[in-house]
Amino acid sequence: MELLQYTIRKLVSGIPLILGVTLISFVLMVYFGPDKTYELLGKNPTQEQIQEVRAQLGYDRPFFVRYADYLRELAVLDFGNSDSTGERVNALLARTIPISLALVTPGFILGNVLGVVLALFAAFYRSTWVDKAIMSFAVVGMSISFLIVIIAFQIIFASSYGLDIFPVRGWSVNSISDYVAYVSVPTMAMVFVALGYNTRFYRSVIVEEMTRDHVRTARAFGVPSAKLFYKNILKNSLIPIITRIVFSIPLVVISGSLLIETYFGIPGIGKVTYDSIITGDQPVLKAVVGWTAVLFVLAQLMTDILYRAVDPRVSLK
Amino acid sequence: MSAAPEAQAIGDVGAIGQTVYKRRESIWSKALYKFRHDRTGMLAFAIVVAYSVIAIGVWLGWFASDWADVTGGKWETASSGHWFGTNIIGQDIFSRAIYSTSTAFEVGLVVALLSTLIGALLGSLAGFFSGGWLDEIVLWMMGVLDSIPFYLFVAAIVFAMQDSAYSMHVAMIATFWTTAGRIVRGEVIKLRGLEYVEAAHAIGVPELTIIFRHILPNTSHILLVQATITFVAAIKSEVILSFLGLGVKDGMSWGLMIAESTKEILSGFFNNFLAASVLMFGLVMAFNLFADALQDALDPRKVH
């Protein structure tokens, strides 16, 4: 009951955030985005034809009516049809989001799990060569642009100038082996780039936890290192770790894969978003922005609830 | 520690009973001492200086002013005339890569300076009046800006500012200031409770003077570290945005070179890609290590 009350209160307090995000994005879209009118018209349109297309796109209505309409669409989660293809936006999302999830999930999980494992190793062997080697690797990973990693990995693993073991680009997945073939190069690139930042962040969290008094006391009482690391250090470091992971989910789901999808020509939500930005497909952009804002509010709620699961002292007040 | 004797009072007691120090030891002099003994940091700093000399040279027209000229044939390999060969229409790749260094510096400096400045300003106001309406508004703004997908926001601003060369800068500043803002806000909340601020209040110093003269300068070491981190982030974003066609339009940048190279690498010509990647990696790596050393020297919160 307490949890339900808390959830409702938290969701209500997320409304200003959703209003802000949608309002700013909508202003930018409506006043400054590309105009689709002439794209949809034939050559030498008459005044009536222009009016008709503008009415059909909704361009002729006042701003606040359109914004109110957007909020109503967001409330019922139905954004109408795409201006470019006429496909229902919800059908478009249902088609493309699973592809993006299938694309980024392995890299996301591996990047975080390996990051925590490497960070534990580095912290365990703090200031020895193991620590230094891991942290040097992390700085190198942080310094190479994601773009360069994608292109270099494509050359190394998927072109005739390298190993040539994976498809160069695209996404025609019909079986598990297809999936592994197409997902491998993007996954390796994502893990390589994420690992640098993740390892550094997780190591600093773990080292901070290691230097606390209760850990020193436990060590003095002879608690074995492995148990100490699992029970006293890792468990207490979970709050910042969870925060980082949960808050990166909304962007990973909606636009995190934009670069990978445009480069490899994978028809996921990132590529759809990029194309709608370029052409000014407002219904699709409205859906992407709205969903991201909603996911951020949900992420906030989720971290608060998870905090309580890992730390009983946290109260939902 | 050879710095220790300098820190001690020399022992002159002035007429009004104050101890006179021959040399004051500040966070900056201690940091300088620490930084000078950090070998990786000094090496990284030297590389950053070398890159900035290149950038300044390009601005002054010393080198690479011929980056747009056609000086050779298509896809020439490396030679004494063209150190990294030529691109598809015969422009010298070395000149273009060198010229791009100044673009990277320009974007990095403008974005790092302005976003840190805005972050410091709004963050300190929010922190000082935390719990009040101003704080609520700033927090709301930070939350909103962090929740708009970055590429979408940049693209919208690029369209909004049409042909302006600075649309990318504006978009980055508008999203990057939130990090500095959050850090400064937290720091100011901590400093606000200290005695010297209370004392300033007690003798009637106006609030804005307290914030900007007494509190904000005490966060300057954190601001410097944050500015170096933002510099790196801006350079990396510039390359990706230029690649996507949302960044640099007239001029040259590593991102544009990489975009050009994607049409060439599948036919086996790597010079464009390698030149841009290696130069960019060198700068970002050196700057990351420099920022690290700076943080070690200046930020007491840093965990080793």
C-alpha cells in the first residue's frame, strides 16, 4: 500500500519533467523543423493544394491547439500516422524497437557486467600492475571515438582487408546464427567503448566503499577477502551502480543505437529517428520524444524502488 | 615533501599580532607542486601544448592554409610531397588533418568555457537558494535538458539556426552545462553551511556578493577540472555530429574526413580514416590524461 502510494506520488511529480521535455521539443519541431508541405506536393501546386496539404499535416492550426493535441496523444499513447510513409506510428515502433533491443541488449549487458568485473579486479589489486594495466586500458577505451571503433571493427572483422567473418552491414535475421552474425560487430564496438567509462566509474565507486571504516574493521577481524568483497563492498556499491545502469536505459532504448544503426543500415528505432529528424516527420518525433520522457520518469521511479531493495535504511518518503 | 617548510610560518609577528607568512600556500600552489611531479600528467600536458601550437598556427595562417586546394592526383599514397597521401579529388590529407585540429580546439574551447560558465552561474544560484523556487526551476531545467535525446536536440537546433556555423556549439552548450551545474550546486550547498559564510551574512554582506565573491571562487578548482572534461566531450561529439551531417559545414573537421573515408575504406584506401583517427586519438588521449592529472592535483574528492 505504501509502495502504491509512493509510486503514484512519484509519477505525478514526473509530470513537470514530461511537460518540459515535450514543450521544448515541440517548439523546436514546429517552428524550426523541416517543412514537409512541398515534399508531399507535385510540381506547380495551386494555392488550394498547398492549403489542403498543410491542413492534412495540421500545420494550419494554432500552436497551443497542436501542443494540447500532442499531450492528448501522449496520454493515450497513440501518435497517429507517419507523415512520410503513412504507417501507423505505433506499428512502426512495434516493428523497430524489438530490432534495436535485440541489437543493443548483448552489448549493454556485457559492457556493464565486464565493467563491474574489471573494476573489482582493479580495486582488489589496487595500485599494483594489474590495476594500472586495467586502468590504462580504460583510458585508451575512453579516448577512441565510438565512430572510429565502429569503422575499425568493421574493417577488421567484416571486410576483405581483415578477417572477413561477419556480414559488412545490414540486418536480415531469420535464425539464431544470423542473429549472432549480424549482432557481433556492433556488440564488440559497443562493449569496447562502454567498457572504458564503466570500468573507471565502477572502480572509483568500489574503491570508495573499500576505504570505509567498517571494511577496515571487518578486515581486522579476519573476514576473508572474497567474502568481504562480495558482502561488504559490492553490495554497498550497488546504489551508484544501479543508478548508472537504470538511467542509461531510456537513451539506449530510444536513441543510443542511432550511430550504429545509421552506419550499419539496421532498420531499428535509431535509424527511424534519424530519418525523421532529417525529413521532419513530426508524428514519429513526437512519439520518440514522448516515450523517452516517460521512460526517464519510470527510470527514476525504478531506481528509488531498487534502492530500497538493496538498502533497507532507505525509506520511500 | 619539499613543500612543507614553505608552508610553515616564518615567525614574524606583526605589530597588530598577526603572524606574517613569507609565502602563502594555496590549493593552487599545492596543486602545481603535485602536478609537476606527475610524470604522465606532464607528458600529457606537453602533448596538449603541442596540439595547441598547431591550432594557433593554423589560426594565424602558418600551416595548412592550402587544405582546400587540389595539389595532387586521386588517392596518392604517402610521399614527401603529401605526407599522408591525397584524397579522392587530390587534396592533401595531411593539411586537412592538421587544419581539423584547429576546428577541434575551437569547438572544444568555446563549448567548455561557456558551458562551465553557465553551469557555475546557475548551479551556484540553485545551490545557495536550494529548496527555494529558483532551485526548483534550475533543477527542472537540468532534468528536462538531460531527458531530451541528444542527437534530436542537436538536429532541431541545427535546423532552427539554419546556416549558422555555431548551431552545433549552441546545442552542445545547452546540454553540457547541466553536469557542471549539478556539481557546483552540490558543492555550494556544502560551502553555504560553513562559518565564514555565516560570518559574511552576520556583517550584512549582500547575498549575491556572498555567492559570487565568497563561495563561487572556492569551487574554481572543480570548475577547471570540469572544463577539461567538457573539452574532451565536445571534441568527441563534434566528430560524430559532423559525421552525421549535423556539425561543421564550411571548414574541415576530423568527423568530415571520417565521413569522406567511409566511401573509400571498402575499396582499400585508408589514409583519410587513419590520419583523422590517429590525430584525434592523440589529442583526446592526451587531454584525458591531462584532465586526470589535474583532477588528482586539484579535486580532493577524487578516489585513487
